[in-house]
Amino acid sequence: MKGTCVIAWLFSSLGWWRLAQPETDASQCQTTEHPVISYKEIGPWLREFRAKNAVDFSRLTFDPGQKELVVGARNYLFRLQLEDLSLIQAVEWECDEATKKACYSKGKSEEECQNYIRVLLVGGDRLFTCGTNAFTPVCTNRTLNNLTEIHDQISGMARCPYSPQHNSTALLTPGGELYAATAMDFPGRDPAIYRSLGILPPLRTAQYNSKWLNEPNFVSSYDIGNFTYFFFRENAVEHDCGKTVFSRAARVCKNDIGGRFLLEDTWTTFMKARLNCSRPGEVPFYYNELQSTFFLPELDLIYGIFTTNVNSIAASAVCVFNLSAISQVFNGPFKYQENSRSAWLPYPNPNPNFQCGTMDQGLYMNLTERSLQDAQRFILMHEVVQPVSLVPAFMEDDSRFSHMAVDVVQGRDMLVHVIYLATG
Ligand SMILES: *[C@@H]1O[C@H](CO)[C@@H](O)[C@H](O)[C@H]1NC(C)=O
Ligand SMILES: *[C@@H]1O[C@H](CO)[C@@H](O)[C@H](O)[C@H]1NC(C)=O
Ligand SMILES: *[C@@H]1O[C@H](CO)[C@@H](O)[C@H](O)[C@H]1NC(C)=O
Ligand SMILES: *[C@@H]1O[C@H](CO)[C@@H](O)[C@H](O)[C@H]1NC(C)=O
Ligand SMILES: *[C@@H]1O[C@H](CO)[C@@H](O)[C@H](O)[C@H]1NC(C)=O
Ligand SMILES: *[C@@H]1O[C@H](CO)[C@@H](O)[C@H](O)[C@H]1NC(C)=O
Ligand SMILES: *[C@@H]1O[C@H](CO)[C@@H](O)[C@H](O)[C@H]1NC(C)=O
């Protein structure tokens, strides 16, 4: 989607790749044809939206009635009719000249010193949206059905990246808390998962601590039950021989209020686990780098596109993870390193039936049952989350897919999961 001036919307449940349900026999899955249909051939089912000067259509969301598509592009917000992508409202959102000048003076290019929309979230009748604003991120709270009506403008720091190159994700809970995973500073050396707004105290991941986050590229986030989940890839701190990237699922309790004396203003419930997406064999072939996810809440399944590293041969796979398999790993042992020179060893989980606790006791109580010492020491799970099937749901060499969506449709005699994949 990036770099082109087109948003294409595919009508009907026509799929490039039809896949059997994950529950069905894996061998059957592999024999399923994956017909490739050209862009031209699907032309009659495509709708396009273009706007003069608008590029980098990086964020899409829907209104609560699912009748409108809200789009964040460079320097623009759009509302489109979902039916046919016809324009309802276009709003220019540019940086002012002084902000641009300051951006140039810091050595950034004209291309970078623009307002790239990176947060686009609907909450009731409001749109909360943030842009990079020439490396001075800013957020606004707007009326959803009239985007020129701005109620609030606040700093985008810790909510939106400074650089359009930095990958980030954010969500709003029904309670009004914003969870953002982004670089917090201009050079992008301080990544964090940060909570703000709402009534709960702001919290973040520990600063400059590679055991918490190690040069992460954030991919997605979901509000599920008592937790907020984050999906990302990062340099694997547990891998001592050479630099390797692993994909992760991480979570925090939504009612976490942070520590006292220890872990002040910091999560006490942050944990993360590695996701395994690989082609089995004597030596498994790993697709280590998560690029995109899609959550099917009714089935508790997370679909993910995983690729090889940019410096090695191109290959992509789609793996499917059961949320209960992820929870199970979070209840298992941790991986623990006594000091920076010792080996990573499994360490039994002190709270194998960990719960987030309840809010009823009021704020500023010990809401969770984790001790602060444990919360500081145990971040990484020992076990690796395995996908629902041994063989990935889809694999393709020489391709790097970057975006996905999954639709569950009624086939002749079973439900079929149709996966839409896109490059670029
Ligand atoms: C946006 O404004 C509304 C009304 O003032 C407020 O209730 C809501 O919390 C605001 N949302 C954010 C994310 O700031
Ligand atoms: C949208 O809001 C702007 C700014 O408050 C106002 O001038 C304009 O009339 C509104 N448009 C509609 C269609 O209500
Ligand atoms: C963000 O993700 C994209 C797609 O994986 C990647 O090409 C890009 O290098 C990432 N940005 C940074 C700053 O690592
Ligand atoms: C990942 O899955 C493969 C099977 O595809 C398995 O052989 C391998 O041991 C797993 N790796 C990890 C680290 O769990
Ligand atoms: C996910 O795991 C749950 C609990 O183990 C199981 O009941 C469910 O069938 C699994 N779903 C899939 C699609 O494998
Ligand atoms: C959330 O936590 C409470 C208290 O620990 C627990 O009773 C409840 O079942 C949890 N909810 C979910 C959806 O897991
Ligand atoms: C919180 O837990 C600590 C140690 O577990 C305990 O010393 C303290 O009294 C508890 N505070 C409250 C308000 O329950």
C-alpha cells in the first residue's frame, strides 16, 4: 500500500489463495492449489481510490457502523464510503512551516519532514489520530463524522513514532486507555510499550534494557480479555552466537498499576515469548521475522506473515497460532540469565496460574500477585509458542509479503479460511 496512490478494495470473497481450515489434515492443505490471478483479471471486482498529492496510505480503520473506511495517508485523512470507496470527506493535516524548518535543521529530508499518520483509532464517535509531524509527533481527538472538528491536540511523544520509518502499533481500550508500542525519542533508540490517557497511571517497559525490548519492530496489538497483547520482532537477546531476529508475542495486564520503589512507573506484568514459524525438516527452516498479523477473535486464532531476514534469500510463510497455546507458554517456565556472562536457563514459573486480579479493591492496591523482584527478573518465557499445524498454512519462496487479512467464508461443505496477502 505504501508508495502508491491507490487503495484497492476487493469485493466478493474471491481469494488468491484458498486454504483449508487449520483443523483439517496438513497434507490436504499442502495439495490445495494456490491459483495466482493477475491484478487485471480481478479488475471488475476492484474499487480504487486516489487523491491528488496523497501518498503513503498506511493506516485504515472503520467507523463503528462499518459503513465507512477511515484512511490515514501522508498529510491527509479521508473518510470513504465502504460500498464503493467514494469520498465522503478529505482533510488536509500538514505540519506548519516552523516545524518543518526545525526538522530540516536536524538534518532530515523534505520527504521525512512531513506528517505521516501512524495512529488512527476509533473510540465511540471520536477519532484519535497521531502523525509524525516532521519529527514532532502530535495527536488529535476529532469528531468521527466531521474530521475537521478537532477537540484536543496533545503531544504524540510515546504514542506515535518520530520517524516515518519506525514501525509502531497502538490501541484504545473501551475505558479510554491508549496502549502504544513505538520509539519514544527522535533517534529511535528508546523503544517502549507505553500506556497513557484514561484513568490508570501511565506505565512503560523498562528503559534501555535489552532484556525487555531489543531493537524491536512493532507489528500489532490487541485488547483481549484481561490483557493487552503485542506482536513484534526484535533482536534475540537469548541467542548468543551472532545477531538473529526472533518474533514475539508479549502481554501486560490491563489493570497493572506499576511497582513501588522497584519498577516505579513500569509494568509489573510484562512477559514475552518467541513464536515459531518454520518449515519442518531435519534442520527446520525458520521464517523468523513477523511482518503482519490478523486476529480472528471468534476462533481465538492469530494469523501471521513471517519472512526471512532481508539479507538472506526471500521467503514468506503464514503460520496460525491458537491464543490458548500462547497463554499456555505464559504459564510455563521462564528463561533466566543470572548475569550477562552466564547461560540462559529455564526457571520454574513462581505463579503458574497467574491471573491479573480484579479492580474491585480499588486503585493503588497490589492488584497482581507477582512479586516485584520476579517482575524485574522474569521477562522471557522458556518455551516457544508452536503454531496449530506443523507445516505453515502457506509458504512461498522469492516473495516478501507485508500485509494480510483473513476472512472465514462458508464453503460447500465446510468453513474456509481465505487469506489475502499483499506485498509492497
Ligand atoms: C476524546 O474526547 C472525548 C470527549 O472530550 C473524551 O471523552 C475522550 O477521552 C478523548 N479521547 C482521547 C483518546 O483523548
Ligand atoms: C465540521 O466542523 C467544522 C469545524 O468545526 C465546521 O466549520 C463545519 O461546518 C462542520 N461541517 C459539517 C458538515 O458539519
Ligand atoms: C519497518 O518494517 C518494514 C517492513 O518489515 C521494514 O522494511 C523497515 O526496515 C522497518 N523499519 C525499521 C526502522 O526497522
Ligand atoms: C519449531 O518448529 C519446528 C517444526 O516446524 C521444530 O522442528 C522446531 O524444533 C521448533 N523450534 C523451536 C525453537 O521450538
Ligand atoms: C485452540 O485451543 C483450544 C484449547 O486447547 C481448542 O479447544 C481449540 O480447538 C483450538 N483451536 C484450533 C483452531 O486449533
Ligand atoms: C480476568 O481476571 C479475573 C480476576 O482474576 C478473572 O476472574 C476473569 O476470569 C478474567 N477474565 C478473563 C476473560 O480471563
Ligand atoms: C503489596 O505487596 C507487598 C509485598 O508483597 C506488601 O508488603 C504490601 O503490604 C502490599 N500492599 C498492599 C496495599 O496490599
